[in-house]
Amino acid sequence: MYDAQGNMAAQLAQGHRKHFRTADRKAGSAEETRAAFEGYQAYYGRYSVDDRQHVVTHTVTQALLPNWVGTEQRRHYAFDKNSLILRTPPMMIGGKQVTGTLVWERAGSLTG
């Protein structure tokens, strides 16, 4: 989500995440908690756009991963018809260097 005032928020989840044995989020086992954390990403903050380099920078205010708070997360962007494509620079995830690609598609008209 990006708004006209420069705020952004992102929440990404893997499909079909397993339920905890209990609805008490603090009573999950270590395995349940780890799987929930690894299958979800969320952060919010401010954004700025560099049109020349096709980069959007997210300045993180708060995040599921505490290490991201106060960081700048740069994403290269491109448009393709009704899609926004965001690519991360190479980053370490699970001990492997990966480049993430997200494709956001317009859901439909916001008017009537």
C-alpha cells in the first residue's frame, strides 16, 4: 500500500500457513512460532521514488523483523500493463543469497 502522503505498508504471507494447536498466540510451540514467523513478512514506514533509477525506497518505521527498523529497503520497480513489479537487491534469506520479485496486479477499478 502506498498513499499520496508518502506512507507505505507491506504484508506478505505464504499460502496455507498451518494453524497453532491453540488460538493463544503466545502458547504456540517453538516449531509453530518459527513456521509462522518464517511464512510472514510485514513492515511499514515512508517511501520515496527515484524516477531516473526506477527505485522506490522504503524507510522502515516498524517491521516483523526488528533488524529492518530504521533501515532503507530499496526496490527496483517496473510497470507492465496493470502490474507493478518490484525487485529486491540480492539479500540473505535462509543462508542463501536471493533476489525477491513481487508482481502486484491492479484488482479493478476504484470507481463505481
